[in-house]
Amino acid sequence: AAPNPLTYMTAGIAANLLTQLEKGVEVMALDVDNVKVEVEIAFRYEKAMTPEWTGYTDTVTTHILIDSDESEESLEKLQEMALNAWVAGEGLANETEIVPILVVNGEHWETSGGKPGVVVSETSVVNEFTVTERADEISPETLEIGEDFPAMDEGFAGDIGPDGFGMEFEVVALAETTDDIESPYLQKITVRAIQENYIPWVLYADDSDNPDGIQKAPSSLEYLTAGTGLCLGSQLNGVMMQVADDFRVEQQINYREENVMTEGMSGYADYIASYVLVDSDQPEEVLTNTFYLAVRMCFAGEAFLNETEMITELYINGEAVE
């Protein structure tokens, strides 16, 4: 077992905002006891199992939790700074250019093709630091988690009509600091897809610029990039393998930060290039149509391609700010 693509994506989104909040606390020299981020992302399929199968990201609901005796005005300013610098949030809230590129029968398959393998452990350890592990539960302080979306019964495909079926589910992530002296922006993210048979995970993200050593864990934007690429790969696995012997996704997202560590800091997601490399003897038209079906099915791509509704609430010492 391992986290699914949307858990990586949601974890990256939550961790990236927490980093900006922590930087804002430093810039404004605020006395803050604790800061956390809770994120719930609502995803949706329409007309699944039909040629019009489409995936959507409907809303990103974010709760910022701050424990501090600073004034409400100061903490609202901190929130505004962090949201402006939130690279992931800017990419989701605005239309981002995505260029899907299909490459058929390149010369690399003898050395770079898919290989069978297994997940040998649910715990990932790098340089004696645990990066990923199972969690017992996920318990947000302010978000209300709904019922699990039920698992599909065996043989459900026989009950699908000509219009396919729809599904709606959420992924929830809780990001909190680890107070690591060596890596000040090392964060713990507990995340779970709210679906039957999906377990919660703990991931660690490290946005620290550590000149004396390497990151202890992937950065928040690495998780976000991996999650979006894996999301496309997951959709391709369902449709492309019907017409191809092998495929690979190469995802590039161009991020940008300006005025870092100042009150005018800002973040952007400028451009996404999604390369899909296919090994197949099928006609190019068949592969192209299959490729664009998978692109349309991908929740993560739709989240960046279109403007996603962003809902943000601030909590100070456990109380919501109106």
C-alpha cells in the first residue's frame, strides 16, 4: 500500500501554505505559539466509464489555525501575506497554462520501460529519517469530515448505463510544524482520501533551504508536482494500457516566487508541461484520442487549467474570525 496521487497533491498544497505562514511570522516578527493548516479538496467525476468521462476539482477549503496573543489585525495581515505567497494556491485559483504533449515510440524504451515491482514497506526512510508512514487516524480540529465514499462492489460495471456514473469525494490534509532546529520548514502532514478502504498517511515535507545538508524530505512543491503527474498516470493506466504496451508520464511545473522573506512576497505557478511517452503500434489517432481522454479525466490537471473555488477561514485561539 502507498498514498494515492491526490493524497500527495493535497499534502503538497497544505504544506506549501504552512511554509508561507511560517515565513510570514518571521518577516513580521510575530509572537506565535502555533500555526496549523487544514485543507479539504472536493473532487468529482462525471460520466465515468463513457467517452465523455471527465474529472473536476470543485473547491479547496482551507482553515488556518493560529494560537497567539497578537492582535487580530496583525494575524489577518499574516494570513493575507501567506495567501499571496502561496504558490500552490495561486496556481489553483487562476487559470494556468497546461501543454499536454504526446510522444509515440521514442528510442528510450529498451532502457526506460516499465518494470514489475512491489511496495516492500509502507514506511519510507531516507538517511534514517522517516518520510512516509501509515497513520492511525486523521482528526482535524475545525474541518468536518463527511462519510466515506463507498467502494465499488465487484461486478458494478454491469449496472452502468449509457451515461456512465458520477462520484464525489474529498481528500483532507492537516499540516503542522515539527519544530526541527536543523530544518525549520520541516512539516508533518496527515492526509486521507475520504473513501472506503483508503487509509490515512503521514508524510513529511521539507521546504528548508539548508546550506549545510540535504533536505530531510521532499519539498511541498515536489509533492504537488508528483501528485499531479501521478494523477494523470493513474487515468492513463485505466485507458492507455488498452492500446499501448507501455507509457510514462513526465510532469514539469514552472513555479515562481518573488520578494521572498518580505511583506510583499508572492508566488505563482506559471506553466505546466505534461509529457506522455507511449510505446504502441496502434494508429496515432487512437493514441491521441486516448491521451486526451486521460487528460480530461485527471482531477489535478483540471484544478490548474481552470479557476478553482478557494474558501479560506482563519481561526485564532480556536475561534473563527468573522
